[in-house]
Amino acid sequence: MKLVSYKTEETEHLGVFINGHIYNLNSCDKQLPDEMNAFLQGGEVLMERAKKVDEQIKSEQINPKEEAFYELLAPVPHPSSCRDGYAFRQHVAAARRNRKVEMIAEFDQYPIFYFTNHNAIMGPGDIECMPDHFQKLDFELEVAIVIGKKGRNITAAEADQYIAGYMIMNDMSARTLQMEEMLLNLGPAKGKDFSTVIGPWLVTPDELETYKVPAKANHTGNTYNLEMTCIVNGIEVSKGNMADMDWTFAEIVERCAYGADILPGDVIGSGTVGTGCFLELNGTGLLNDPNYKVQWLQDGDIVEMKITGLGILNNIIKKADTDFSILALKK
């Protein structure tokens, strides 16, 4: 099942995406809420009701009216929190190699994550960025999960049961701001808090069963053979696979839930896949060729992320009409 959040006449709704069409869930079953957060709060009971409606539409047992005019939103427009992990060893190792530092041993000992701004979640469409953001503006190609039920002190062996679904994530990054902050051993903060893009829909785990592959040796949890690509202005710049995750989502959830509640509507990203951002690509390019032409996102760029089974997330980068700068306020 592919769950979508969308807007008609300034009102948010919850629907299912089937064969290129959106159908409102509440119109098919009045016990289903008409927005994502309330739906996720209902846990497995409401999820099963929604799956029944989805099956009835697909089998033509019911023929609801499809939505004709709508704006597609982030699948979870108002997450209860947003964390981002660091699960792909290839990305971490390449980034450290490019900085001429050794791979950090702790990467293989435990998964980590940071909290980002859950009020800066965006979906398909235009992404407005401030002038400072364009000082080395970057994408990050990731997978994200959404938590479907409350839990605490969960083991990795049981953590997959808490995942409501999967989606594409683009962790937008303003590298100049990020690197300035991290010199002080804090962050990322302003380098990340302006936009985290998710979409185009939330895919329930049952739809990915045929892609399931074993986790890496000595790891626990589900992972999937999902090809991941990022295309900028029609040119493929990044390619990887979700199966390359060294830490599984189950293991990341285990750490997130240690001594703290995870809640329905929490979004958790995988971290960047290997080759999944310009920071890594530019560093590798310059390492191999001092004359390599670096690239960052520019005003008007079209960013298209594709992940097998999860769809295509399209965005256009837009520059805000302002000259306000926090970089200019440095003492």
C-alpha cells in the first residue's frame, strides 16, 4: 500500500496511491482519519482497515471517486520528530578518506543519529532556500522510515514491527553553514534545519517483501535490494543500493528507543548512501584530479531521486528573494 498526504483547497487529506490515481481513505471508510498523524496514532488497527480499502479498490470491489485536483505533500507532513542516521559505511569512509583522515573504528561498534528540524519537512515540488544555503548547497540521497507504534527499550530483533513504512528522503545540506558549526564540535544545525524532503508516498513493508535480502554479517533486521539514484538536471550523479546499509533500520531504532519513547509519526533517515551527495563526489573527484570541477546545487536545479519500490521524488530548487544573511553576522 502506498499512503499519500495531499491538499485540496488548503485542507490536508490522507489517501492511497493506486495506478497513478489518488483515492481519499476517509471517503471509503469513515473510521479512517483524514490526515496522516491521526491515522498513525491508530496503529495496526487503522493500518489494517486502510489495507482492506486499498485491496477493495485494486480488486474493483469498490469504485471511489479519484482526486482530480490536488497538491501532493510530504507523506508525513507533521512528524512528531525527525532523526537521521549514519548507516552506510561507504559514504563515511569516502568522506573521511577525502579529508585525509582514517576511518573511525567506532562506526562499526554502534549506529548513531542526530535530530533535525521536524518542522522543516517538505514534499515534492519547489524547495525555497536562503542565500546562505547556496554557499555549497547539497542533496543527500537516503531512505527513511516512519514509526507506526509507540515503543521504548526495543531490541533490534523486534524493531521492524514498529516500522509503518518506507519512503525517499533528501536531507538538504548547506555545507558552508554546517562546516562552520562543526568546527565547534556541535551540529549539524543551521546547515540542516531548513529543509528535509520526504516522499512521494509512504510504502508499507509488505510491498517490499520481494526485495528483501539478508542483513550484513553480524547485523539484525530487514533490509532490501532497492536501487537508489539521484539525477540533477537530467544527469545521473549518484547511484547506490539500500542493501548496502551496514546498520539496519532495526538497529538504528533499537538505539533511538533506548531509554526514550519512539512515537507514531517519528521519521528516521538512513543517512547518505555511498556517492549520495556532492560533498562526497566533489571530494573524491578532487582527490583523483586536482582540476576536477566541483558542483553544488543552484537556483532552478531539478533534483530527481528514484528508489526501487519507493517511487520518484521530484524537487526544483528556488532561491528566496532576500539578501538577509547570518554568515554576514559573524563577529
